[in-house]
Amino acid sequence: MLGDLIGEEQGRITVQRVLPSEHGLPPSVETTFQASGTLLGVTISDMGTYVGTLRPDGTLYGTGTGVIMSPDGAFASWQGTGVGTLGEGGTVSWRGSIVYLSDSPAFAGLRGVAGAFEWETDQSGKASGKLWAWR
């Protein structure tokens, strides 16, 4: 069941590039971002890259990976997957799941938890996200 809101962040897309298509599939877009916010009440910086591929129904399928760090050196890595929808003017809205790996005590609350996320990007490259615990 979805639980409490455990994280929020705001950031910006820093790089995008089109990846070549393979096996007759549409090309994919690789997006790298940087964001900051809080996770489990800890101030974090988040850096990640995800790849979105357009599907025949007009939605996107995406996978990503990244790292989060706190100002005092706690860190975690993450992997996520989700479905995106394209909006007017180049906005993209993602919904999906994310899992974390960390030995840092500050992020012990992420162990055994999958996160359900919302991630929004606007036409200027601004991004924001929310994360809920899924237990």
C-alpha cells in the first residue's frame, strides 16, 4: 500500500540527447538532471539519468539510475522505471517506481521500501518530483 510522502525535490534538466533507434524501434531520448530537496527529512542533492522511448500508443517507457547525497556525506543509489505522457508545449509527466540502495544510516528508512514517484518537467527544463513509500 502507498504510504506517506517521504521526499520532494526541484531541479533542472542539464543535458538531453537522442539515442539511435535499434531494431526498428523509435529513437530514445536520454535525459540527465540535477535536483535538490528532502528525502526522509534529510536535505539531499539528486543527480540522475533516464532514457525515455516513445511507444506506439503515444506514451513513453523510461528507466533511470542515479545517486543522492546529503551535505554530511550520506549517499544512496537509485534505479527507477516508469511511464510518461507528453503534454502541451513539450512538458512530460512521469509516474513510476523507484528503489534505493544505501548503507548510510541517514537513509536506513529506504531499506525494504519501493517508492512510487511523480516527476514533472516543463518546456524550459525545470523539473519537480514527489516520492511516496510503498510498503
